[in-house]
Amino acid sequence: MQDLERWQRIETLYQAALELSEAERAAFLDQACGGDKALRAEVVSLLASHKEAGDFLVAPALQVAAEAMASEQEEVVSGGAIGPYKIIKLLGRGGMGEVYLAQDTRLGRRVALKLLPAYFTRDAERLRRFQQEARTASALNHPNVITIFEIGEASTIQFIATEYIEGETLRHLVARQPIDVGDAIAIAVQIASALEAAHDAGIVHRDIKPENLMLRPDGIVKVLDFGLAKLAERQALRGTDSPPALQLSTDPGVVMGTASYMSPEQARGLKVDARTDIFSLGVVLYEMVSGSAPFQGATTSDVIAAILTQEPPPLAPQLAGVPETLQWIVDKALAKERKVRYQTVAELLADLKKLKKQLEFGVEQKPYAPPARLPAGATAATARQTLIATSDKQIEATTDAPIARRTSGAEVITTSIKQHKRVAALVGLAIVAAITLALYWMISRGRSANQATPFAAFKVSRLTTTGKASFAAISPDGKYAVHVMGSAGQPSLWLRHIATGSDKEIVPAIRGTLSGLAFSKDGSYIYYDQFVKGEVALYRVPLLGGIAQRLVADIDTAVSFSPDGTQMAYVRGLPQEGKAALIIANADGSGEQRLASFNIVYAYPPLSALAQMWGPGWSPDGATIMMGIRDSDPNLYNWNLVAVSVKDGTTRQLTAQRWSSIGQMAWLADGKGLIVAAAEHPIYAPHQLWHVAYPDGAARKITNDLNNYIGVSLTADANSLITVQSEQLSNVWVATDGDWSHTSQVTSNNHDGIVGIAWTPDRRVLYTSIATGSREIWAVSADGTGAKQVTPDPGLEGRPVVTPDGRYIVFVSASTGISHLWRCDLDGSNLRQLTNGQSESSPSCSLDSRWVYYSALNANMKRLLWKISIDGGEPVQLSDFSCGGPTLSPDGKQFAVTFIDETATPKRYRVGLLPLDGRSPTKAFDLPTSPRQIIRWTADGRGLTYLDTRAGVTNLWAQPVDGSPAKPLTDFKSDLIFYYDWSRDGKRLAVARGLMTNDAVLINESR
Amino acid sequence: MTTLSPKEITQLLRAWSKGDQSALDQLTPLVHAELHNLARRYLSKEMPGHTLQATALVNEAYMRLIDWQNVEWQNRAHFFGVSAQLMRHILVDYARSRRSHKRGGGAIEVSLDQAAVISSERAADFVALDDALNSLAAFDARKSRIVELRFFGGLSIEETAEVMQISPTTVKREWSLAQAWLYRELKQGEG
């Protein structure tokens, strides 16, 4: 401790001495210090230190510390080894440390060695958590997650040794070249797949960015650095209410790189969860496709501000070739609100896979000619399909239908695969050119040429290409279209200005269903039904968006307006009364009055109301409202159009035509007919567009293809209509022995098995296919080889079953115009019609192979159970109440049937167990009873298996017949199941799985 | 990762100077990040020697941590005093933790002999320096403060003079002695 006074003296002498030259100092100090030798020595010592010190402490502390840190690390690395790892070369350097290529001297393998910056590893607890998380991620053993060999420490340096990936980071790839949309999606699928596995294990990556994604030359993507970001995050605040903050990195490059991929919640410093990775992946996907990051700014703060407040520019205008679906997916991943974003990466992955598959499949249309055996009056069509590119790249592809190929099965499949690839490429290009996909087809019909036939010739243009447009409507002036976009319970409402193609979201995504679209007569409002939490209500929203107004609670159809637009009509089911009421109200929802009531079992909407678009049609003269009603006997497939008088509510059946279902309808401007979406055949029931003349009721198909048409909306002049075209893509997959979710694909014609699948005793799979242009039954080995057509074309065949003795295939064929049961040998020979009644369906064979059970209409149009000898002859009636789809139990003692349970409250369709005598069901279960439902027995006879579709994904479930709770058998994360069958021993499963793409199409009459 | 605005940093500094330890928890990583970033630049040889660029980068780093323009405090001296104190606190603490981590020597510790050889990269043992500064402050607080402002706070002679409201000449003179004294202290400590 210095004496202050003495210190002052020292200082005075020191400063004075410094003023002098070194030579002068000694004399000066001798004199100044007098005899105080200690004082002199002190000053001399300090002067010496001064000389020696040079720029000691001159460089600021930050710099000194940084230099020291740098040399420390360099020292370690220049030593050439870290622990057992011999450094080979520097691979890269990032915000979270340096990465070296190194050789593991113990195992002789090459590794990537990442050295963690010291300041990340100071907190032992955080370090431990990081290690744990990194190990857990590595232990996932997922092909897209990098494998960690060791997390260790050597010479105070924390390191991670991982598998060395020869390849480059996505950053390099993005910087070098634009990434093809298909490739970008393939990369994103792999990243999402890795994230799904990690999230399932409870690990959030937190720092998904191109620098952390490695691409191998073989196309495999590896996600790096799981858990590392958490290590870098600043410690949690200790109970302070000051704004939370994250760590600052000051290298502008690094900050930009990192900040650009942050989720809004990360930017805000909030707690993050799996959804943060979804956002970051969205950013990566956006950047891959567009070449630049969605959120940009000159400084970190600007980037963060953009993340928090700005919507990224749409992908499509930036770059041609971006499918609308991709825009939709990116938008959903980049939603600022976590609740609006994809909730799980599994959902995102499912959408990406779907899109990937769609691009591979091609978005082709497949019109086909109806078989020659169709009765007169139905149409014989020649279809010609044209893809027209409207931009600079002109692509034209034509397909003439029917596709008359009779080559061998294997060849057909190969050709077909090639074709699909070609079509996919073509469609890719077509999308690149941002085409309007237009489809022309002329349908001639046997009517006198001088009579104007509505929509006898027309042009179809696609309005959407997302595959997710569930419903659509057109404005009375034809200028606007509105459509519901989105699936999985989060739809939103979009307005399209048709001439410019611009889109505007007018009702943001809700958790529920949006349906029942209609424009008001003056075009200023859009009416829609919103189904949320079990309640449906009618809303209207101004044309260009704004506040939605709730008008009517409890509504079950779209509305149809009176000619002056002041009133509207709709249907409401009243289960308590057992009625469905046709209701008229003012356009603002006031003044409701019941015009007519029907037995609820007979009136629509039927069970799957929300999957279709239903609605009555108010005639242009105002006097009649048309709606679809079942005939008084409740059959499964027995619908008619009924004209209800607005004056007194009396009803009149319109047509002789029966349909298996009737959807929405719209009147033509002159009141001389309607356009109706309705399905004809029970065995495969897509809605087609029909023209029904009024008042004579003559019905004629406008469309005649394999698509389903959802809803009809006409312009005021009735020259244009909008509908949603729904296409099914399906292939056959098989799985064995308990591992039902692990399926392998056995067919690839994309329309396989939709209307039937059955195992043969020799382990082949029978399936329906339209490879010839009409629909026949084919067979393929379980390993996917030897695909072969079984029944001759042209046919309209489905629901094959094989007799237990393995001799015959029994199936339904509508090749004569009405469904009948047919039989043939396993190789397709000895074809023979078994029944000749009305609309036979759902065959099931007795254990002794002597009888075929089935359902069919009786003379009173009632669907009953019957049996007939395998050799034909007289059918025997089994039940005297309406039921359908018998499936015989493995012990041959009872059926599973679909029936209307009159004893249940409310009366409803259920699946029941029916003894062979057919008297009355002994048990009933509330299983999903959509028209697509397929009921089968488990091999032990103790359960019924059925399809359950939730959020666009179908899984197989089993309902034990003892009434205990149903359990899922499969764990599919994507795709629909259209059909399935178990092998007799229950050890093999065949499923028809695929997609349904729904797109709004505009149909213009061409004269 | 995100950043704090200068205003937020200023608020945290104020909170810290009033004894709020949680403010330190928020400020520490900022300093660490600057430190690491600079180290990385050295490693990547982006800053060969002491070029103007290197100086500019270090100054920039300081500017981000101690913002001249946005000081709303009536007492700039107080503000810069607090800033420099904070830097000292964090860097010394960091060096201390590294030393204990390594058991035997601090990470930021290049011997003075070595420093003499590589004069341009002369460094100091921050922990020993901290002790020495405390000793100095006991009998000459002003010199200790000047060192704190200049070395830890990164201020120039002129800035230090402004903050301390003394002449630059005085700062220069006092600095000279403080530097010599500290150098000797540290060298002795080593021997």
C-alpha cells in the first residue's frame, strides 16, 4: 500500500523525468531524490517499466481478449490433433464454431469435427442439456439426421464428432443456382421428415437454415446441429419483467443469415416450440424456390421487423413454375401466428408429400369414353384434351380417348409409368409456363340439332391448381369466383378476379369447415356456411372482404335466392322432429318460414353433407324451388328431383331418372331446365353435371368422366358455370402381418383399386383399373409383378370377391347400364351374368362357395338383401327391411350390413350384425357410414374393420363386436384409402391409397 | 438470435449500475458475442495485423455495446464509467471462469514475456490486471479509472478526458504512469 504523499512525489518525479531525455534523467533523479534511495529506485523502476510496457493496455480489452481467444483455438488446432482426432483440414466456420475434417485415429474413419466456441460451453448445466439433446437426436437414427459419434472435450475445447458428409450445404447450392421446384420440394420433404422424427422425440431444432442442411451428391439431405441453437441461446431471465432478448451476434453476415430464418416468436424472444422449426423450414423452402429469403432488410433490426410485420412477396409472380399449392404450403408455414401455422411438421410433411406426388403423377385429366354397352340415351363421347400454354412457352399435348390399348399387363404398366413420368414432366413445364389448363370436349347427343341444348359444347378452364379447392361459386356477372381453399379443418375463403387471375383472401382460415357458397343476386355479398364445433351457421361477407355477418343458425345447405334477390331458400335438418325442412327467409336471415317438411331420412343433406355441396334451386319465375329427395321408400340409392311450389309447398316428382345421390343445382336463365350435380351408378358414384329439362324432366349428362363434380354455380345469363372437379389418384399397396402401416406399392397406374380390391387364394390382388380407358378388374402379384387384365373391356366393373374355393371371381358390372352381378374364372374366362334384377351390389360369398349374398332393389325400389346360387337362377330374398352391403362373417353365421336404424334416436344409418335369416340386426354400431365406407371382418370374426377419414387422412380401424372401443389398425399420416381387403387368413392387407385433388373449374358454354 | 437496441442496452446499463444483477445476465452474452465475433475475424485472417480495418471493427464492437449517440443521461461520465466498469466486470469474469476451467492458466493469458516477443499481440492476464487495478485504485482512484475507461471501455485519450473532465494532457500523463505501474505489478506477480 502506497503512502499517498509519497506516491505524489513519485508521480511528480516520474512525469518530470519523462520530459527529459534518458541521458539527463539520472542526474535529475540524483538531485531530486536527495538521499532517498528507495524513492529513486521506485521512479527508475517505473520508468523502466514504462519503456518496456510499450503498448501494454493500449489495445482495448475486447481486442486483447479476442486475439487471445483466437490464438488459443489456433494453438489447439495447429497442434494437429484434438483428442483422438487428427485434423485434416478446415471445412468451415460459422457462428457456432469451426468445423474440421478429421481422422479418428482409433477407428480410422473420417469425421467432421466441430469445435464449440468457449463461451457457449461455460455453463456446465446448459452444456449437459445440449449433449443430451444432441445425443437423443442422433439416436433417432433417422436417415436425414446427422449421426453423432462423440461429444467430448480435449484441451478445454468442447467438440462434437459427427459423420463426415461429402457434399455441400444448402447455402452453397442456393447461392450457386436456382433450385428446381421439384428438387426443392424433395429437399423440404427430407428436412420435414427429420424434423418430424426429432419433434416426436421432443427435440426442437431452433436453427433450421441452409447452413445447417447438408446435401449429399446422391440427393440425401442431412440436418445438422440439433440442440446446438439452444446452447447458444441466452440464459433464461431471472424473474424480470424487462423485455426478453436473445443473443446478439455482430458479424453482419452471420446475423443476417441467422435472423432471416427466425420465427416471429424467436425474434420476440418468446419460448419456442416445434412450430418454430416449421416457420424456419418455410423460410428455407421459400428461399430454395425463389432464390432469395422472404424477409429482408439492410440491418438485423430491419430483417426482424420484416419477420414480425411483413408478408413475403408471393412466390409465383417472382418466378414462373410455382404450383399454387406450394404457395399455399409456404404461406401456411410462414404464418406469423403460431396458431395459424401448421401445428405439426407431420401436417406440413403430408402436404409436401402430396404435392410431390401430384407433380410426379401429373395433374392430368383423364376423360374416357363410356363403354359401348351403355344404353342409348347415355352419351357416346369423343374426348379430346388440350393443354394450352398461354405464356411464351407453348406446350401442347393431346390425348385421344378412349385409350385403346390391349397390350399385356406388364407392358401396360411400364408404358403407363413412362407416360406418367412424361405427363409429370409435361405438367411441370405446363405449370412453369403458368398455363391456363383448358379442356375441350364436345359431347354429341341424340337430340334434334335445331333445339338449343345447354352446355352441349363447352370449354373448361381450371381456376385453381392447388388440389385443395373444396367448394366454389361464380358471381352473377361472371367476373368473380369464390372458392374455399384448404384442407385438414383449416379452410379459408378466396375471391378470384377471373379476368386478371388475382386472388384475395376474404375470410381467413377458420378451424372447421366452410361450405355452401353463393353470391347474392346483385353480387355484392358472398354467402357461406361455417361449420365450427358442431354448429353450422350461415354468414355473409361483402364481396371484397370485411366483417362477416352471421345470418342464420343451423343450416344444412347452400342458399338459393329468389329472382329479385330479396329472399333465399335452404334446407334445415330437424332431427328432434325427424324432419328436414325447406325454409324461406329474407336475404338478411330474418322472416324465416317453413315451406315444406320431409322425413329427414329421405331429404338431403345426407350423411356426408359437409363433403359435398348441396342446395335447392329457386326457379327464375320464382314459383318453384327444386330440391333432391329420396323416394318415399328409403333406399340407399334412390334419389329424385322434387319441385316444391313456393305458393303452397306442394311437391311434385320431376323425373323418371333415379340417382344414387343429388348435390347442388342451379336453374338456367330461361327457366327451362337446371344444371344438377348428381351421381348415377351406385358402385362408383362420382357426381357428374347433368342437364335436366323442366318441366318434362328429361335428364342428360353434361360431363362424363371419372372426376367427381362438387356443386354447381351459374352466372345470371347461365353461360358460365363453376364447379369443383375432384380427381382421385390411387394405387394398390400391400402390407403383411400386423405391420399394417408399412405398405409397399404394387401398382402405379394412379387409378387402381378405387372401386374394389380382393385377395385371391394364391396371394394375388384383384383390383379395379382404368388402364384401358374403361374400368376392368385386373390382378397383380403381391410383389407388384405380373399385372394382368382379368375382365374384358369395356366394362364398368367393381367390388370383386373371390369364392372361398378359389374358383370364381364374383363382381359387379354396370356394363349393361344397370349394376348386375357377374362371375368369371380367376383368369377371367367363362364370364357369366348371374343376376338380372335392379342395381345389385356388394357381393359376398358363402363359406361353401355355393351362394352369393348381395343387396339389390326390389320392385318397389327398396334395397334388400338377397342370395343367389353361384350358378345363377332365381334370387332368394333374405331381408324385408332396407339395408346394404352385406359382408359375411368368417364363421358364416351373420352379416355386417348398413341399415337405417329405426329404433335409434335420431334414426340414422348404422352398421349392424344381421343373422343369416335376415330378420333384424342383433347389434348396431355407429361407424362412419359415408358412401365410401368398406366394412370387413377381422379373420377371427371378433371385429369389424372400417375406414375412418380425419383431416384428409384415412386409417383403418377395428370395432370389436363385443362393443368395446374401436382401435386404429394403421397409422398413416397422409393419403386417403379408397378400398381395402384382408387375405382370408388375415395376414395380408391390400389397400387402395392415394389422393383426392379438388380444383375449381370454369365451364363456359361455346356456341 | 436477436439484438438489443442501444436504448435497451442503455436501460440495462442503468439498471445494472443501480444494482440489478439480472441486467448483467442480459448484457453479458452481448459482450461474449462481440468477443467471439472478433476472435473469429482474427482466426479467419480477416484482420491481418493492426490495420485500420481491425481498429474499426473493434471500435464498432464497442460502439454497439457502448453507444455514444444515444446517451440520454445527463451525466456522460457516469454512463461511460458504468460501461467500462461493466466491460471490465464481464471480461474479467470470463477470464476467471476460463482459468478455473482450465485449471492452471487462464485462457486469456499470454505471458508478458511472450507478449514482449510478439509485441503487437501483447495481452494481459485479466484477472491479475483486475487485482492490480484494485490495488491502484486504493491510492490513486483516478488512474485506475482512466485505465478502466481506456482499456476496458475502449475510449481514446480525448474521450477519456471529456468523460473525466480533465485535459487530454493530464490523461496522457496519468495514463503513462498507471501503465508503467500496472506493467510492473503484473510482471512482478508473474515472477
